Amino acid sequence: MPTLQELFHNDENFPRLVADTQALVDSELANKGGISGTAVKAAYKAVTAFAPGYYQETLSGMLPDMLAQLQPYWADFGASGGADFGDYLAKRGDEVSESLLSVTDNMAQLSGRAAVVKAYQMVRGGAGKNIEAALPALGAMVQKYA
């Protein structure tokens, strides 16, 4: 089974992954409601409105680190002979979401953009639960390239 880096670190699949990831985020946000959904949508709007292209550039920049965080799960999934990577991730939801959040936590820590950091801090507390909800779709998205 190829590694996630082998699957995505190329000129053909990486742009597709960026587009698919953005579509996944948009879809997940569209389904959020309530107070926490409003906060996440406000943070997303702040980030996407910050500067033209900033969101896509940031997404492209963080995906390699996200793939690196997912790689151990992908390898274990392959070794286990599993059929559904999304289900595999969902069964390890808390652990996987914290692995992925380590990337965004690091980015926020290194960011010099106060508005972006503030928006991130507003939603960080509930981010794990939001990521866990998206893991089945994330796994399916990754697996379609395998």
C-alpha cells in the first residue's frame, strides 16, 4: 500500500486533494448549527476574508503535515486489511482529531496574524468534536485516491 505522501505529493493528486479538502470543510460547515456552529462559521469567514487566496494557501501549506499525522493510521489500516478508512478513523476519533489539531495548534502558535490566531482560539475548544464528526468523510476522501 503506498504511503499518503506517495499518493498526494505529486502534481496530479495534490491540487485535487486541496480542492476536495476545501469542499469537505465547506460541506461540514454547512451542516453546523447552533451557537458552536455559528462560532465556527464566523472563524471560517474571518480566515477566508483575511486576504484573497490566504485560505487556499494555508490549506495547501498544512496538508502535508496533516498527511504526515494521518500516515500512521493509514499504515495500520492497510496492515489490518480494513475496508473503510473513514470507519477506521472514526473508531479512533479522539486520538485522530488530536493528531490533526497538533498541526493547526502549531500553525496558530507560529502565526503572526492576530486576527487568524484570535479566530482559531475562538473555536479550538470544540474543534476536536467537529473533526471527529468529519472523520468518516475525510477517510473516504483519502481512500478514493488509493
